Amino acid sequence: MAMNTVLWVLTAFLGTAFTIGGATMLVLSKERYRNLHETQQWVDDFTAGQVKVIATIKLLGGLGLLLPAIGDVAPGLVPVAACGLALFMAGAGTTRFRRNELQSLVGDLVFIGLFAFVAWGRFELEPFV
């Protein structure tokens, strides 16, 4: 029971954060998004169109964590979304590594670990039945 609660809280946090982050990236221009914080300078490596695609993936991944479980429609998609977002963050980590942004890379690695934990938790420990 306690693990189920931990997974719900973590999934809600990650899903909400990635949904809001993706929506923000979609609404703002590349230049405006870049100026939000110094950690967003990675957008310089991508075109405005590529940033919108990245934003869409981030938004859909966040919704993929939230909607299946909340709506009780195909909740088995939650760990699949978590796996997808772990791979997404591996790409982000690769960009951070290439840009030598090691402090931000640590954050990306934490996200990979959290998504892997959610996937493992929902596939093995406390699957939706």
C-alpha cells in the first residue's frame, strides 16, 4: 500500500511538471524560452521547429503519465510513458553532456532514475490491475 502511494505521488509530480513544462515550451517562442533561465540555453542547438517537437513530446509524455491512471482508461500505459520519458531524458542528458553542462546533466540523470523507478514500480511492484 505504501509503495502504491509513493508511485502515485511521484507520477503525479512528474506528470504535472512535464505537462506544464511542455505546454510552456509550446506557448513561448524559442528566444523567450531560452531567456527564462541560463539552463535553457540548450535550445541554441535546435531550430524553433525542433524545439516545438521536443515540447510536444514532453507534453504528451506528461499527459501519458497522468491521464491513463486518473481516467482509469488503459492505465498500463503509465509505465510505458515513464519508459518513453526516461529515453527522452537520456537525449536531454546527451545534449547536456555534449554542451559540457554538467550541473544540469545531474538533474537529467535524476529524472531518468525517477522515470525508471515509476516504470519498474508500475510494471513489477504495484501494477494497475
